[in-house]
Amino acid sequence: MSSLTTFKEMQKEGWAQFGPLEMMTTQPAARLVRHAGVKSDMRVLDVGCGTGVVAITAARVGANVTGADLTPELLALARENGRIADVEVEWLEADVEELPFANEQFDVVLSQFAHMFAPQPEVAISEMLRVLRRGGTIAFSTWPPELLVGSTAALAARYMPAPPLGIASPSLWGDPAIVRERLGDAVEEVVFDRDCMLVPALSVQHFRQRVETSAGPVIKMVRHLTATEPERLQAFRRDFDAIVNQYSEGNVVRQDYLLTRARKV
């Protein structure tokens, strides 16, 4: 098994615990669907759909939606969420770097904090654009490297084993200059916007505990350090809490994010 395949299998396993965080992402899902201009009868693909919050939001607008994700456990939650919402969505287990769709099949391709974790960004964006029709819209939400999520991710990376050679930080997708470079001349009318996710948290420690038990990359790190280097785990937690404290006020943690929209030429 190649190092890249092993890395993806670890991602699939790690993100299986994401379910409890879905409520935090429901409001940003509506923001992304609105940012993308999704309308009734459009053919929409939600890449890295997770528990289905974006896909279901788009389906409620009346779009014909497909949700694709690498992790079967999250797709099971997505199917249940779709049943509760009484909407029709096609759910597929699929890798953003190998989308099982024909060329130019969708009017809109979306991704909320998802495609950014693909280990080969140039492959992921190429696939997303391949399945998008000419004149169609690609839109996604990502975490800027300099703000809360990017800063805590960079902190966690210092305590984790190094990823396979050549894999870039997911937070680079939150830099508009890099987004423009990766989209290249395949698109036009690139539009950026910013918004924030307000996360209820009784304390920064409560916020951290939620991350430690639900966010894929952090779960394994905590388990490993608990068993091997508990003093380093305590150091990580102190530094993590210090970062979060800068974005915490009134029992709410502010997670700012970048929105991107572009039209395929």
C-alpha cells in the first residue's frame, strides 16, 4: 500500500467521529448555498458532504443534489439527516481526487471545509472542475491559515507525525492568492467573501474537548500522546487553549472562514 493510500485510509478512519460537530456547520452550510446561488432544478454536487448539511440545504431549495464523501460512517448520518428532512439526495462513497462522474455533469460543485483536506490539491480541484459544466459555479468554504482553525491546526501539526512528502497544509486553501493560483485560467469571475461560525462553548476547555473527540486529525494525536508523551499532550492543551481564548467571548467561540465562488469558462 502506498503512503498516499495509507494517508487517505487514516483520514477516512479519523473523520468517522465528526458527527457531533455537524450542528456547528449547519448555518455556514446555508451561507455557502446562498453564496453559490443554488436554485431549484440545478444539478448540484456536494464534495466531502460529511453528514449532509450542505447537500440537504441545497435539496431544500429544490436542487437535484448528489453528496459524495470518503467516510461511510458520515454517509450513514447523511442518509438519516436526509430522511428526517424529507428530501431526496443521492449519497455516494467517493474520493474527491477520483470522482465517479462524467465530465460536465453538474451546474454547481460545492465543498464546505472538505476538499481542502485532499492530499493532492491540484488533483482535487481538477476533478471538481472536470465534473462542472462550462458556465457552472464552483464554490467552497475554507479555513484561513492565520485565524483560529488554521492556527490550531498548525499547532497540532507540530505534535503529529509528518504527513507523506509533498502534502501541503489544508489551511493554504484559506489564502485567496493560493486559491486563485490553484483555480488558474479554468475559471473567471472569482469572488471572495468572509463570514464566521459562532460555536457555543461553556469554556475554552469544553471547546477543546469537543475537538479532541470529534476532529479526525486531533483524535489520533491525543491518543498517541496520552500513551507515549503525556507531558507533551499537556503542553499542546495549554497552547491550544491560549489560541482559542483569543476568539472566545460570552460563551461563544468565533471561527472565521473564507468563501470562494467562481465560474468555469
